[in-house]
Amino acid sequence: MKKEGEVRIPSGCAISGIVNKSGKRMSGEDIIKSIGIMHDRSNGLGGGFAAYGIYPEYKDYYAFHIFYDSINVKRDCEEFLERHFDIINLSKIPTRKIKEITDEPLIWRYFVTPLPTKLVDSQLSEREFTAKCVFRVNTRIDGAYVFSSGKNMGVFKAVGYPEDVGRFYKLEEYEGWCFTAHGRYPTNTPGWWGGAHPFALLDYSVVHNGEISSYDANRRAIEMYGYKCTLQTDTEVITYIIDYLHRKKGLAFEEIASVIAAPFWQTIEQMPQKERETHEYLRAMFSAQLITGPFSILVGFEGGLMALNDRLKLRSMVVAESGDTVYIASEEAAIRIIQPNLEKVWAPKGGQPVIIKFNGGEA
């Protein structure tokens, strides 16, 4: 897991997403092609994908994807997992050797469910117990990193250009109903395997183009609720904010968008009374979760996908539809390369979420 030198580079990054509203599964080949057309927005220091619906045979189990620095670390981590989970299956994540991807760690996959006795003793919900165990591994077992921990989904990431990362992980052999992708151009943070996007916790995943100027304030606030930001990138904190607002506080994704990309106060003052009261409440209650700075993000979750720009729309994002499939990318070319026949194409306004739910998925 090597890191590049202390160099500041102008912001780039590329994001892309494909989601089928009917839940129909598709190959990962198209998302590789989509992100690959935006090659020049990356610099080879990070690429990755999140895929939903790819493990139907293990859909009731948490799929842990883990990087290890060594065999000894793997042994220590597996001892921890065996004390807290029933491990249904484990294996190396399939990869292919390509010259563009080097210095890879050990990459393993585990399908697990919490041990009933441990869960009862913890007095936590199943998801909270699992999330706490993920943080325990990532903060206390040096050289082990759980980079994906949701059900029926998985994150695949590495140091490299995203199209090479897709080929490395054989993503074309997976089928899912939703894929997101990221090509990284680091600005303030190092390029290393753990720091590549997407960032994920449970079934939430985030890919992000931009820079979070409020990172320190957001980090301090979210760590008050038990989260640990250890991965040297501002995008990590967005994932934890999403988890906190949706899973712990029960906000809908429309409300989450109104928190992290909140309208300006002068805009809120001009809203109809009921709408104004809602926004005033959200801004007052969750002011520490407001994200400032330029960003465009894709948030994957169990029931769908959300796309969101910062409220000033300082990063590009295009959305398109064709039948039951919705496409989202930093550039329109990344959509048309895989689907030239589009029924609708538009660019969302700043702070205006695009939320796609499949099969009546709850959000």
C-alpha cells in the first residue's frame, strides 16, 4: 500500500453510475467502459467500483472485503472474526495479473453473520454490531482494512486507473442492478489502496469528485458518535455522515440532501411556510453535518442510488434515462459511450438530489 509524495495537484476525478430501477441485473462491463472514457480526469493513483446485487446466493450475509498487509495480519483478523461472527464462506477475491496494477495487498472476502450470543451480549442491533466490528478491525488490527461490509454488495478498489482496476478484479464477470465507479485525482490526500474510492460502511457507499473544505469540522462532529476517520481522505467522512443520518437518525435521502447540501438561509426564508419550517429544523438540528466545498457524489444504498452536487454546483454531473436504466456521470460522453439512445438528459441543479429507488426500495 504505497503512498505518493507530498504533492498538490489540481482537482480532477471522475464518477459514474448505472442503476436499473426494475432491479434487473447487468454485467459490470458497461461501468468499466463508462469510467474509462474519462481516463484523463484521473492520474492512476486510485480507482474503484461499488456493485449492488452481485451476491444473491449470500444475500442474507454481510460480505466483508478485506485488505491484508501480511499473512500474520490475516491470521489475527480471522481470529477476531471467528470470535464475533459465523463465517459462512471465505476465499481470495478473484483477480487477474495485469502490469498496470502493482504492489497489491492480500485481498480476501468473507460472508459472515453475527454470532447470536455475541449479538445478545452486545445489546446492539445487528447492523450496529457489525459496524462496530468493522471499526474495531480498521483501528486496532494494524495492516488489516475492511473496505466493504454490506449485504449483497461489494466494493472493489486499488491504486491504478479505474478501467485497469475493473479488469484487475474481473468486474465484467459480476452481475448487479447498480454500479458506481470512481477515477481518482488526489489533491490533498495520499494515493493508496485503502484511500481509493468508493468508501463504504455496511450497504452505504460513496464516490466523490471534489474537495471538502469543512472536513475538520465534519470529522470532529461525526467522531462524537463513535465513528473513526483513519483513512487520510475527506470522502471517508461523507460515508459516515450518510450512515449517521440515514441509519441512526432515520432521515430520508431527500432530507439528507437538505442537510449536507443545505439551501442558503436567504433561500429558505423565501420558501412556503411548511417547507421553510422543515429546512430550518434540519439546518438547526444537523448543522455540523453541512458539507461545504465543491463536490459531486453518488451514494449507493440497499434500495437505490442518490446523486448530489454541492449547493453552488461547483462540480459537473449529468443524468440520463433510457427505459428502466438511469445513468449518472461527470461527463455526458461517459453515458453515451454505453447508451447512445437516451430518452432524457439533464444536469441537476446545485443541491438538488436525484434519488433512484428500485422495486419500491425504501429510502
